Amino acid sequence: MVILVCVHNYVCLVLETLICFCFFRNRLRLLTQFLEHLVSEGSQDVHVHNALGKIIIDSNNNPEHFLTTNPYYDSKVVGKYCEKRDPTLAVVAYRRGQCDEELINVTNKNSLFKLQARYFIITYENSYYSHNGDFVVC
């Protein structure tokens, strides 16, 4: 059992290193089929899903669907990656991860005040009703 855990940790470390190396060399797209294969086998590794998300965002291959339906990527990492490419996608990623500070920063920097207002109205409205349960009628 200990040997399997060590092998798994080693494979994850090698995979993370490979992804980082390809990312910094702007060759992440070369790993697309390999990453998709890992996901189809049931990989829940954050680095695999982050890399696949970056590829999908760069290729503009329905990135909103990926950002809203994939539960395994890190919202802060992918959101930061989206900020310079498409700030509205960064808002989607930050909304999914409930990263309030990052969402405020990106919406203020890019004048996306309508998206910011929508997020906070929905977020605080849900938290208000979950605590009170009563509707206030004026």
C-alpha cells in the first residue's frame, strides 16, 4: 500500500513538472490529447484540469461550459490565467470558486460593474434567505 502511494505521488510530481515545463515554453497544446485521455480515465488531479482549462480557454473551445461544469480545476489559477485573455471568463471562474477579492479586482480593473453587481446580489440574496427564510414585503 505504501509503495502504491509513493508511486502515485511520484507520477503526480512528474506530471506537474511536465505541465509547468510545457506551459512556460508555450507548448501546452501539445499535451491536449494526453490530458483529455487522463480526464477520460477519471483523473481528478488539479494540475491536469488546470492545464486542460488553459488549453480550452486559449483555443476558445466553449470555455464557459468548461468553467461552469468542471469541478476539479483551481478557480484562482484558471481565473488569473483568464484575466488578460478574457476578463469575463475570469469572472466565471472566480464566481464558481467564490473568490470574492479576485472577482472584485478583475471587475473593477476592467469596468465590469454589471457582472460584479449581479454576483453580489445573487450571493448575498442567497445567504440572506438561507439565514432568515422570511421574505420582506414593503
